[in-house]
Amino acid sequence: MPSPVSEIPAAEPDIAAAHFAAKLAFETDCSDVHAAFAGAKADFILLDVRSPALFAQSHLPGAINLPHGKMTAHRMSEWAKDTLFVVYCAGPHCNGADKAAFRLAKLGLRAKLMIGGMTGWADEGFAFESEAIAAE
């Protein structure tokens, strides 16, 4: 009798590879974002989509504050059309980053969700900033 783990057979490797490649096209994690900034290879714009007040209290180094409700075609035209945006919010209990990624995609822009958000960043032991660099 199989265990609860193997009761449903695992996907074939080619199907699993396609699934995980597709998943990684939509998300990144705190460690990869941190490594990109630490190695001066941040080829994306990091957007904190929480409120300006929460951003002022604490945010990820290198982030720009831009709540999803302020993501308009006019506002986003500041960046090249092929810019990659990485969005985050408070953490797994918050869907603000999902809303931001959705809004960016609807505007024809590329976006990835940083899974974990502020909670994941803290869990990794990475430092925060607290000075306000809010987007107007």
C-alpha cells in the first residue's frame, strides 16, 4: 500500500519541468532578489506595493514604493516597456503583490511576485531600510 505521498504518482519529468519552469516565470524569492542587489545585477525594478506609511517604517533596500492603485499607464510609462518589475507586499497573508502583478500585466508589463514578501525577507535574516523613498 503506497504512502499518502506516493498514492498519487509524481508527474513525468518532462511534465514536471514544464510546470516548474512556468511557475518560476511568475515568481522569484527573497534570496534571489537579495543576491541580485548584493551582486549589482539588479536587472529589474523592485516595487513595494504597501502603503507609503508602512514603506516609511520599513522596506527592502533598493525598493520603490508604488501601491498597486497608483499603477496607471501614465505612471508606468516612466520605465521602458520591457522593464521587469518584481513586486512584494507584507507576506503570504497579503495579496497586494498579486494585485500589483495583475495590474502590471494588464498594462502590458512584465512582472514577477517576490514570494514571502516582508515576512520572507525577515525569515532570511536580510536587513531592512526605513527612510522614505516613496514614489509620488
